[in-house]
Amino acid sequence: MATQQSKAHRVGEWANVRGTSTEIAEAIFEVANYDEKLAETIWEQQGSDEVLLRAFDKTDSDVLTWDNKVVERKNV
């Protein structure tokens, strides 16, 4: 569920443009304390364990995407 902060930063749109699951985008912004420049840097690094753990905590899905690359829960 999107928080007020994630709505304010248009996280859903941000995720869609980058081919990234909303859950991952929300987790990126949480880790970045909603600093968009830092969020972009984290996204570019593609593989933060902290982000992935947070993202999978937000969903029952076993598969998410990060820059159109599949990330499986079992690999986190």
C-alpha cells in the first residue's frame, strides 16, 4: 500500500518509467529517505539487499522486477 510520501513522490510513475516493481521503488525511496537523487543512485546500483528485503516484505509475490530484470524472493 502506498504511503503519503510515496504518493507525493509519484513512486508508481517513477517505477513504471524504470521498469521496476512498485514495491522495489517504494523500498528504494524509503532507504533514500525520499531523496530523489539518492533514490536514483540506489536504483542504478541494482542490487541493494536492504531494498530487496523491504520490497518483498510489501508483497506475497515471489518475483519482482528491477530495471526489467527479474528478482526472485528465494535469491534474496
